[in-house]
Amino acid sequence: MRAEQPDGPAGSTRRGLDVVEIRKMEAADLDGVMVVERQAFRHPWSTELFRRELMHDWSTILVGAGRPTSAVPGQPAVLGFVIYWLVHDEVHILNLAVHPVARRSGLGRRLMVEAIERGRRAGASLVTLEVRRSNFPALALYRDLGFRPVGIRPNYYVDEGEDAVVMILDL
């Protein structure tokens, strides 16, 4: 799982951030999602990969988007997203990213909570993810949400030669 600079404690806000709704990604969101993806990751996923994720029954992409009726000039339409798979009784978080203008606003936490709750309502009993060993903000967020580390995947991020921490959350 990749997560780039998730946000701070619940209830924290960032001045100037517009009202954000959490909803399922639509094809029309793809350009905005790609902006966030490219801002957040050194090795971004391709547009085609996102298109494929939209077509799979087991895959869900949630976006945090500014509401059209209250758009702020210069604010991106898509401020963040989370991608997860629901397979049998397990939610697997693949990707979490928040645009730099929305970091530390609580959006990453909101996206994670919504993914977890949707999984719980669908009958999941476990949430899993991988996170860079060096991504201390993400590790802190996940621990705060109740995740616990259960292992290490050596050299998981091959391009940088970095290990991943495997974390789980029992629902």
C-alpha cells in the first residue's frame, strides 16, 4: 500500500480548504485523481491502471472532492483518494493519497474511515495494508486508526529498495 503524507489528528483543519465530500470515483474524476497521484508519488500509477481499477467489481476508489456548489478558485476538484479491494471478508488498502494543498486537513483520515466502514458494512472482518517503513506520518495515522504491525515485506518498494510494514485492523 502506498500512502504519501497523510494528515493529522481528527478534527484538524487547514485554512482555506473547501468543504469536501467523500464519494465513489467516477470516470470524470480521472484527470483530477491523476494530478493527486503525480503530486504524491515518485512512481505514479498509469491512467490505464486507474481505468482498470474502476472496472473491477472487487475494487473501489473513493475520492475526496470539493463540492461543485462551493468550489474555491485554484483548489483542485479532487483533493485525495483511497483505493481498496474487498475480497471475501477482507479489505485490502492499495493506495491513499492527498493533494499537497489538503494535507493535514483530516482528509486522509476521513478517506480511510469511509473505506473501513464500507468494508465493515459489506461483511469484512479484517483490513490489511502495506506502508513504507520510512513513512512515519502514515504509520502514525494507521496506528491511531487501530491498525497494528504484523510483519515486514523486505524490498517491497523495489525502485527504492525499501521495506514495507504489513499492518492489519480487526473489524
